[in-house]
Amino acid sequence: MKKLIVICVVFLYGILAGVSSAGSLIDNGDGTVTDSGTLLMWQQGESSVVTWEAALTTCEISTLAGYTDWRLPNHKELLSLVDYAKTTTPAINMTLFPGALSSRYWSSTTVADYTAHAWSVDFDYGDSIDDGKTLTYYARCVRNGQ
């Protein structure tokens, strides 16, 4: 019951924060997916597991699809990819993100009262977790679309 309450709160938080649902995603055919609601463009493939600092760098140096303005998404942006309607894991659209894992992905958001930690999203069920920045998780880069 506790997990259901957490999922509902996170889902409502996403709606109130203005992040879009997974229903507005479009495959661009070049290794990227665009959210037509937020106009964010997402990396379609998976990275290797990296520390938080390395995740920031990985995204900043990416030239995926010819763009050079990739970045690590903030916590709210990353939560917008969670598909809470799915009954199987991972909790993300597997048609558009076929390599997605039921694992944690870093966000760029540092925990406010403990700067040695950052927020991650576990795509097993869409949970938000604050973890030490030296741990290794996946990164999914994003850029502001046009």
C-alpha cells in the first residue's frame, strides 16, 4: 500500500509540475525521442553505469544526432518518462526506449540538504531515490527541443 501511495504522489507531482505523460513521445528515427508536450528530446539508448559526475560529463560531451547541447535531466524531467500505467517492468515505454532497464538512472538534481547525494529514478517502478553521487547508475541524456 505504501508503494502505491508513493507512486500516486509522484504521478500527481509530475502533473502539477507540468511534465508530460508518456503518451506524447515520438521516435525521431535518429536515436532520439521527442516529447511533444515538453519539447524535450531524449537519448533513446542506454549508457553504461557511471557515477553522478561522470553522468553529467557523459551528457555534456554527447553529440548524439548531431546536437551538442545534451545534458543530464533534472529530477522532474526524468520522472516524466515513467509510465505508471504499466503493469510490467521497466516502467517506461519499451517501444520507444527498447534497451531501457529496470534500474536506476541519475538526474542532475542534488539533494537540497545533503549535497553528497543526488536524486535518481528507479525505472523498476518509478520510485525516486536519493543516493550518494559516487554510486554507479545509468544516464539518459536530454536536450531542450525546438
